[in-house]
Amino acid sequence: MQQSSSNVNPAEIDKFSALASKWWDPDSEFKPLHDINPLRLQWIEEQIGGSLQGLRVLDVGCGGGILAESMAKKGAQVTGIDLAPKSLQVAKLHGLESGIKVDYHCIAAEEFAAAHPEQFDVVTCMEMLEHVPSPSSIIQACQQLVKPGGYVLFSTINRNPKAYALAIVAAEYVIKMVPKGTHHYENFIKPSELMRAARQSGLYLQELKGLEYNPIRKVFFLSNDTSVNYMLSTRK
């Protein structure tokens, strides 16, 4: 396992920092995250068996706080961690405006796990694994952070020709849904690889679900097709 200090790609941090001011603009480069957030939130609640009310939740790679705030709005006690200071600054400022309380920290997942083992009922790690050098190190940290019986939920992008065509060529160059250079194909993760890493860290697999986009209707929807975007729920 890589040390937390080395499990970061400075170029990825710079990329998201440059866009930090746009996190909460629903018509910006972050529009896809705003569009899929209600689906994600509903799926998370289904996976944990109901309500987030009163649960301690950690969002790993929280960025500007879109998912973190929505979970706090549901009554969860949410902590968000990220390594992009500018994104966290935006998240904190938005929290002051919205009045929704989230506890944000600029810290690596591995370091946070060492200091806060088994303290969370739910850990989410969405669209983050494909942006770090060692995804398995993050998965292990998530396992350390969640309580026994707690849930860890991931989302990322599959690695195959279809995913390359849709998540990079179409999304970045044709539809221009996300900025060019957002994703790198070699960092995509096959579901089999994510599931194996989760099992090896001590997480039991619960559900694998696909997330699809209809370009005509311009809507996202959940399906059983995991060939491009997908989400995995696990339990400790």
C-alpha cells in the first residue's frame, strides 16, 4: 500500500482547484454531478436500508460538497474530506450560505483513517478512485473508517472501449459535458477489479449498479448496465 502522502496526483488537484469557483453552478462543468446527485442520494438511502437521519457519514473526495450537503440535508452528521483546498473553501462558503452543516477537512483518506478508525456508519467515495495513483489504498482506508456492520459506497468508471468512447470521446469532445482532460482511460477501473479490492480489504459486496445517460432526453438513470459508469455498495 502506498503512503497517503504519495497517493495523490498533483495535476488532478490543480485541475479541480482551477474549477473550484464553479462547483455550485448547475450549468457549469459540474452540471453532470448536480444532475446525478438525486439518483445517487436515493441509491445510497436504498443501500443502507432507509434513512440517513442521525447517521455519521463520511464523504471521501467531497470536492465542493454537492453530495455531502445533500446527505446532511437528510439529517446525517456529515464529514467531508478532500485534498483540494480551493474546493473545500468553496464547500465551506456554500455551507455558510445554505445553513447546512458539514465538517470539512483537508486531509488524505489514509491519514484520516489512522486517526478515526471505525467511527462512521456510512462512507461514500464517489467519482474519486479514478483520480488517484492507488485506488486500493483509498478502499482500504474506507474500510478502516467504517464501523463494523457499516456501509461503504463507491462510484467510478469502467475500463473498456465503450467507456473510452462515451466517458472520454463523447463526454469531453462531442457533447462537451465535462472539460477535456477530466478523465484518463488508464485510470478507469473494471468492476471486477473494484470488487476484488473491496473483498481483499474486508468489505462484503452488496449491489453493483450502472449509471447511464440518455443524450436525447439529457437525463441520467440507474440500470443493470455497468459498462461505463457504475456504483458499488459494500458492507463491513
